[in-house]
Amino acid sequence: MARNLPFLLALVLTVVIGAAMSLFTVDQRQYAIVFQLGEIKEVITEPGLAFKWPLIQNVRVFDKRILTLDSVEPERFLTAEKKPVLVDSFVKWRIHDVRQYYISVAGDEAVAKTRLSQTVNSGLREEFGKRTVHDVVSGSRDKIMADVQKKADADMRAMGVEIIDVRLKRVDLPAEVSEAVYRRMETERKRVANELRSEGAGEAEKIRADADRQREVIVAEAYRDAQKVKGEGDAKAAAIYAQAFGQNPEFFAFYRSMDAYRNVFKSKSDVMIIEPNSDFFKYLKNSGRGGK
């Protein structure tokens, strides 16, 4: 038994090494391809423990997760007006068909990113070439991203890649174009502001003219009503005076004379030159007779 112990240990060690070389684990975040003498023997898409023949088979794993391709530098595109714009974008993608992916790019992620970048840039160049600067800066960004994603996904499916999303982070104008655009925008804003000021001044003049007209009408109507009321008051007062005068003419004449005397002789310094036989002194002359 002791003589067979080294043989048993060697056998166990061989089995362990063979199992270690034959068994491998596929992570849930990975695809695995089993190669036999350089040819694809099996594609494993589900996680778990898998088997391969040692020495004659080998395994390569590929990332199953969604990956990001971010542009290092903004790309320069021309709009429909032949104006250059700087576009900063990124792409979300993943391996859809790992077998086709390996056949297309030999499993090289750098090559896949290069082809993916070329495809997306071509789509962006085409979409930007259809639109004006205003559209690409603010008006049609969502439409551009959706169209580019759809077209790029259709093209990259043949490579075993799925395009999840294409996003435009920034769309800027180059410095030489920005200055001219800002000057044009400033001129346009000034023109609009002047038009609004002119319209406002015109409306203000209309309002002032209407207010003046209404004021003149109100003043005229008020003056008319005041004159009417005053005339009615004067007429009523004249009627009362006439009625009172008609009832006792002599007393009315006497009352008016007394009132005139009071107003004339109010101050001792007042001087009046008048003929003694004037009617003004009528009741002064007759005052003594009334006392007798």
C-alpha cells in the first residue's frame, strides 16, 4: 500500500490539474467563446460552470454590459448653410451577437470602437448637412440623435453590435463663426427692440390723444351742465326777486337803498361826490318825515 501511495498522489494531482484546465466559470456580465485549434467550437451566453478540453481548446470572454464610446475631441461638421459646428457626442453600445462580433473584428474592442465611431460620425455628418445652425443648436437635436441611432444600429448589427443610444453633449460654433453670429443676433435684437419701441410710442400717442379728447369732452359737458344749473338758479332767483318786488315795490326799493347805504358808508375814510338832490339820498331826505 505504501508503495502505491506516490502513484495515487500523482493520479489525484493529475485529476485536479485536468479538472482545473477543463472547467471554467462564465460570469453573468460576460459572453464566452470556446475555440478548438483556432476555430469557434461553442458560444456560451449564459452564466455558470462550463467545460472545455484541455490543451486543444481555449476560451475568450467578452463584455456583455453596455459600453460607452465617448469622443475625445469635438468633431467638426458642416450645416446646410455650410457653417461649421463643433459637436461633442457619446454612444452607448453593447455586443449583440458575440459570434458575429468576433468574426467581424476578431474580438478586438479597439477595432470595434473605430468602426463604430466612423459609422456614427458619418450619420451625424449626414444629418447635420440637412439642417441649419438654428436647427442643430436648439431645434432638432432630439430628431438628429434618434435618426443617427437608428441608422447606426442598422449598420452595426452586421458586426454583431447593438447601438443603444447616441447623445449630443454639446453643439458649439467655432470662435470665428460665433463672433459673426453674435453680431448678427445683436443687430437683429436691436432691430426688434426699435420696432417695439416705435410701436409702443405710437400706442402711447394714441392713448394720450384719446385721454385728451375724453378730458375735453368731460370738461365741456361739465361746463355745459354748470351753466345750465347756474342759469336755472339765476332764473329762479330772478323769479323770487320779481315776486318779492311785485308784492311791495316800495319796501323793496327801501331795502335796496339801505343795503346800498351800508355798503357805501362802511368806512369813515370813504369819500363820495354826488349831487345832494340825487335819488341816492331819497330815503335820507325823507327819514325825518317818517319820524314825525
